[in-house]
Amino acid sequence: MSDTLKNEDKFGAVLFQVQEDLRQLKCSLENITINERGTTLDIQALDAAIGKTESSIRKHAEDYLKTVTKQLLVLPRIEDLEKNKQIPKWKPALESVPNARPQREDLPGPSSEEKHKSALTMRLLCNPAHPNNRAILHQKYGISIPNVHKRSTNTAKHHKIITGPVASLPAVEPKGRHSLAMPEEDMGTDTSLLHMSIQHKAASLHPREDAYSSKTGSKSRCHKQLKCETEPGSPCARIGSECTLLCTTKTPPPSTTSMSVEHKDMMQGSNDLIPKSSQNLPVHGPVNISKYPFTIIKGQINPMATDFCHFKQSFSLCWSSVVDALEALKKLLRDFAVPLAKVSGEILAEFGYGWDDGWRKAPVISLLSVLENWEEVSGLVLRPGQRYKGEGGIEAAAIHIQSSWRRYLARTAYLRRCRAKWAAGTIAISWLMYTQMCRVRRSLQARRFRQLENYRSRAQHLAANWKHIQSSKRTIIHIPSLGYSQSQRMNLRGFDILQNIQISRLCDIRDENVEVIYVCPRHLGDDILDYYTSLLKCDGATVEDDTGTAQATSVSVRRFIILTPEAVDYFPTRNMCLSTLLKYSPRTLKRIRNLIQGKQAYIVGGVAHVDDLAVADELGVPILAPEPAIVQLYSTKSGGRRIFAGAEVDVAPGQGDIYSLNQLHETLASLMTQNTDVQRWLFKMDSEHGGRGTAYCDACHLSCYNWALQECHRYGPELWNTEWIQESVMLRYLDEIPEWLARYAQPAKTSCYTNWACFVKTFLRQGGVVEAYPPSDSVTCLTVDLLLEPGGEVTMLSCGDQLHGSCQLEAIGSTVPQTSVHPETLQSICMRVGQACLQCLLVGYVSVDLATFMNRNTMEQKVWAIDLDLTYSDQLAMTQMLLMMTGGTLNCLTGCLEVPMPNKGKCCENQIAAKPPVVHRYAVLGSHLFHSNLSMLYHNVFFMVCKAHGIGFNMKRKQGTVFAVYESSERCRIGMIAVSEDLQGALVTFARNLSVIHQEISPSKMQGETNFKELIKEIEDVLQMTVQNKM
């Protein structure tokens, strides 16, 4: 067999040499010219003879290849055709091959007879156990095929490398290309590119596939790259030999038989052309050295240049595809004025073959890639402005300028339209929102107006039937709401506890005709419910918590109930007033409606809020309070001064409604000039309360104050009141007041406003009052609670002297009854203030703050009205608890707390029961007691500690101590009432209780934050004053 292979190689070389000779002879015929005589040679006949010879040689070469192909090759183990159908992967050396789709019309399919014969042949070939195949192999080659009983299901691994002749695959031209007429004399121009080394893999048998499955299967292999290796005489072989192109075609996958046969033929054909020494060598990558280089100078090609002629001659068969790419390259070089470009012919031909100029324009990068000096050319092409130096540069520049200008105009118009569209959308959305807000606002206004009308009609009914309601059974709905502004509510610490300080309103049930529904701003624990249940036992009360569980001390009587709105859980951190929370608690409102159904009821609120009207409208009951708008007008400091002015009572020198800094300075200078005896001036914000919005400044810090006093004494009281004398002093004050305020003015509570700058900014924004502090070393402030009945009467409910803590302008307690002002004088002042309030349509509960002191000049007592609160006060709530525990009455006309004492002896049945003796008691009330260490003790432990120290209330003697608890979570705030036979004893008891509690809950190293110490000091000062007054 080795001799056969040697002869085959020699015969193949001879055939190849004969073809080369015929081609050279055909080329030489073109150079023969006509002689001078005009005779013509019969070149066509000679060309025909050469063609016949070449065809004969080709035919013999094909017979030779068929004969060589029949030699025996060792096949790998036959695999299971059903399990292994994967087509072997071909990996050509070319990495980037143009994508060309085949034309199915160029490959005519076999006839029906050929298909049948081929199917029969394939069936026989695929059955190696057939007797005919065994006999043929045994006769010709002496090989006996073993019997195979069971096919292996595992994939076979190829361990052998099969080499043999390779038959060429027919190439398919790209779609859209016409077949080129390939003259036979141009075959085999360059054979060096056809020599390659291939390491063949073992081919696996595949099941037969029909034409349709092959067509559809080709889609999954559209990216497979095949190297075009063709046998001599085929069209693809001519293109490959002449153009040295690496062609990639997208063809349908062949059937099992065709794939194996074609692979075998390709291997045989390649072995005929490859030397023995070069087989089994790896395939090397493409070499950068071009075999067909030529030069383009300034975008032009010399057609007579040797290198270009050689290139054109070598690629004449595919010149139609090359010339398009070449023209595109020349135009690119002319457009960019490239002086010199060296072109690689092979790459240009490859690019031209894969580029279809009918579909798209060649990219610049791809065109530059065919150049050998592409780096220099690309740098020149990419240089800014280079395009306008080349061919048609002026027109290109003009086009670019015009297009840029048109783009600018279009872009500007587009942006203008976008802005207009955005503006239109914004305006439309804003308009829709505005109309929606107007609609909602109108709806709210209509609802609130309806609520206000309903409130007025119910208020008229309440005023007309007030006497009847007060004498009959009634239900009082207590809503201790603090309807401050949102900014004030958010700045208050423990706002829910502050609203629950008036839990002592429960003691209104001391009247047998009264039932109380108390709306609590937070959930109360069982300990607090149990405490108030036991506290109110004397009246046979029943307490019911917000869950509906009743703790009854009297089954037949249900006197009060505590409800907590469910909205408390929804808004835990918003510091919403209680009326608003109740408004958004439909279940609580429904329960209240069920409780008051068929009964006389009215609402007693706190600080008025607009949501009070909504709650009253939902419940259908009147409110014992004025309209919120009227309250807002007269509840300010300036509004209170207007009420006092209408009541014709003495007020502190001052002026209200100050909203600018110049007005403040001028007002203060005028007041200081007219009242030279006032040593301290107060600045009060209109909307603040409890000393939070108060600042003060002492006049002694003014450098001109002593000079002003001298001037006043020099002119005397009568002349001093004339304006021309006061003018010089006022101007002097006006010059020094700004600096005086900036340096010496300070807020009363630095926890709210740290300095004067912060205070005055808020003061001017809200408006406020400037008024004098009483010019005395001993000033007593007292609070009087009035009930402005809807029927037009004024009733004094409580009166007490104030007790202050760290801030002298904030009351945290009081002594009841008051002992600072004569009762008749006090009644006269209160009646006038009450009537002035009724004239301003103010009804309900009102609290009046007064200041009394001794005039230094006349040594007479003076009483100034200093503040007016249109709300239910904390003192009144604690007074209700005091009256509940003692069973007494507070007679403000006489200024006595009258408490009936139980009879010691028993009366006979026929004897008329004598009235119990009445004794006088004095009490100290503290509603704002704070100690941070109280949270360490639970309420039951706290009461046990107090009991151990003898702190408690004696029901028989009607004296002792009573506590008011507000909540069970933080437990830092409590209320306390100390009752004794005289004022001095009540003060001592109260101070002793504070001291004992402080010592019990405050270790030496943890004193905590408290106001106990300041209040004890205040009580000591009051005791000293009481002793001095007795002396």
C-alpha cells in the first residue's frame, strides 16, 4: 500500500504540471499579434483544441481521484446513531469571515429516482451486518467484520487520527452575486496557498436527513466558518486559487452520508496536494506580509503600475467584487487628501468579497484595515478638518455648516416646544390641583359653616333651657383638649400628659344629677382605673375603661365612663389635640352617641379648636364654650387687655398689638417715661401660655434711668405729665433701649427661648404686649375661675393664690381659698370682667389672673388684671377633686371653704335631724408637680411609701393629702392636694410631703430633675410672709 501512495503522489504532481503548462500556453496566445500583411491566425481553433485537451486531462484527474478515494481506511467504532447525532465542529483558521447566505436555486435537488436509489444505498451502507457488505469486504480486502449483538449507548471517544485524501466542498456564492465565467486557462495560478496541514478527527456516522431538515438545521450553524478547499475544475477552486480568498458559506447541514463522504473526499484531495513532510503539522495563522501589494497616491492608482497589474491579474476572476471595494477606498483617500496609501491585495479582495455595496456603505475602519500603513492613514483621517482638505471639501464644509445650522434651529425649536409642552403640562396640573383645592376648600367651608350654624342653634337652645338643664339629670362630656397651634403643640413635651392633667373633672359626679363621659388622650392602666374607682366610692360611682369592662361599686348606677379615641394609636407622635383625635375616631363617637341617646348632654372642652364644632355636630350636642373665632380674638394677651379695658378694671401699664421692632422701642420708651417708678418691664407673646412666651428686662440697667428719676422729682408729679417735659427723657430712652434690650433682656423660661434674639423674633411675628411688672417687693398673684352661664349670669367657682416654681411667671399650684384680696373687691372685679366677656359673646369657663401689691406712695392695696384665659383651668379641676374629697363648698363671697363634719351622736327617730356642723378648711393644690425619679416607682408602691410616712387623707376629719395620677407609663408627673384646718398647716403639710417624697425617691448621687425644691422654697417664703402679717 505504501507503493500505491507513492505512485499516487507522482501521478498527481504530473497532472498538476500538465495543467500549469496548458495555462501558460493559453496566456501566451494572447500576446500573438497580427502581421503586417493583414493575415489572421486561427487562434480560436487552437484555443478550442487546448480546451479539449484540458477537459480530457480534468476528466482523467477526476477518475484518478475516484480510484484513490476507494482505498481502505480504518474507521472508528460505530456509535449508536440514535444517541449521538452531533455534527463534528469545524474550526477553520480564519476568525472573521464574511457572512454569505446560499442560494438554494443554485443547487438543484436530485430526482425522485436518485432519491430512492440513494436511500436504498444508505440503508445498505448503514447496516454493516448485511451479508453483501461482509462478502465484499472479505473478498476485496480480506477483512471479516465481527458480529455486533448490542450497540453501546455511551459516546465513543476517538483515539485515532485518520488521514487520507480530502475531497473539496463545493462553494456557494453569496446571494445577489452572479456566477463568474471562470476560464479554464486561469486555474492554478498560485498553488502555495493551497498547501496546508490538517489534523483530521474521526468522523462519526449520522442519521440520514431530508432536504428540509438540512435547510432548517443550517440556521443553528450560520456562524460556522469553513475554509474553502476545492478540487481542480470546480468554480470554487478557481476562485480560491486565483483570488486566495477564505470563503465562508452558510449552507444547510449535509445528511449523514453526504457529510461522511464529503469529509472523506476533502481529506483525499488535500493529501494529493500536500507533501508528505507537511502533513500532521498545526495550521499557522495568517502572515502580515502581503503578496499583492500596490500603492495609491492621492487617491489615484496608476493602471500601468507593475504591482497593480499583478494584483489585477491575480484576482481577475473576482474583480467585480474587488473593484467596488477599491473604488470606495480610493474615494475615501481622495476625500481626506491622503498622500500615500499602501494596500494589501489579499485583504482588499477578502473585504470586497464579503462586502455588499448595494446594501450599505463600507465603514471607514474596515476600509482602512486593508492598508498596510493604516496607522498613519487613520491618524490623518481622524484629524479634525482633514475632510475639508480633500476632494469636494468646500461642498462638504458648506453642507456641514448648513446641516449644523439646521440642526441648531431644529434643536432650538424642539427645546422650545419641549419647554412649552412642559410649561403647558405644569400649568395644566397646577390648574387642576388649584381647582381641586378650591373645590375641597369650598366643601370644607360649606361644612364648617353648616357646623357653625348648628352650633349657634344648639347654643340658643342651651341658653334658653339652661336653668332646667342644671336642675335635671344631665350628661357632661369632658374633652380636655388643648387646641393650640401646630407649632406650639409640636414644641410641648409630653403633650398627651398635659391634656390629661384635668382628669379630676371626673369629680363632677359629686352632683347626683350629673353623669360624666371623660375622653382621655391616652390609654390608662388598670392601676389608675382602680385608684379613681376607690377615690370616687363615696358617691357610689362606677368606672368603665375604654375596653368596655365595667368595675362596678354600684350595679344600679353608672355615673362616669372613661373613653380613649382609637386615633390615639394612629397618630402617636403628631401631638394632635384631643378634639382632632376624637373627630377621626368613628367608633368612639358612635359609642358616645349611644351613651347620650335620649339624655340632656353638653360638651365641656378645653382650649377652643375648630374641630370642637365638628365633634359637637357629629354627636348632635351643644358646647359650653364660645365660637372658636371669638376665642381666637380674645384669648390673646392683647385681647385680654381689651376685655379688661371694657370692664373698666385696673390693668398694668402697657400696650398691646405690637408687631414691629420700632413700635416696640417707641412704646417702651413712652411707657418708661410715663411710669418712672416701674423697675421691671414684661414682654408677653399673644399666643403663648404658662410663662413660655414671657421675657423681662430691669430698668436699673439703663444708664439714663437715674437721670430720668431726678428729672421726674425736679418737675414734680403734676408737671411731669406734660409732653414737652417728657420729650427729652423719652428721646434719651429711645437711644439706649435697643442696646439695653440686647444686653439685659432675657426670657423667663430659657428652655423655650435661649436668648432675647430668638424671643423677639417670635414675639414680633405673633404680636405681643409690653406691660409693667408691679412696682413692689411683695407681689401676690391669684387666679379666679368664673362660669359665664349661657343664661347671662356670672358665677365664681374657684379662687386661689398662686404658687410658683423656678419661673416666677408660671403657676404650678395655688392655695384655696385666696387670702390676698378682700372678697368683696374680688367679687366686684370678677363680676365686671364676667359681664364684659358676656357682652363679647363669651360663655363657658373663664380664668382671670390678678396681681395685688401695696402702693409705696399711698400704702394702699392695688389689684391689677394681668391675664385672661378662656378655658377650663387646672386649678378648677383640682378644686373639683378638693370639693369631692371634703364634701364641702367653696364660698367665694366670703372667701371660705366650708366643710360639713359628721354628727358624733345618734338622733332619735322622731327627732328632726340637726344640720351637721360646718368647719373651715384650707388647701394647697399642686397640679404640675414633676420629678424624674418618680418613674422608678409604680403607683401602688408609691402609695405604700406615702402610707408608711403617714401621708394620706382622713375622711372623718376631712383633712390630709390626696394625689392625682395622670398616666402609668412615664409616671413623672403627679398632682397633690393638702387639706388642713388653717393655711399655715396646709402649707407645712404640702412642703413636708414634697420633702419626704423627694428623699425617698432620690438617692444622694441621683437627685433627678424636679421642681419640688423650688416649690418648697416658695412655700417657705409664703410662710414667712404669713407670720409677718400676723405680727
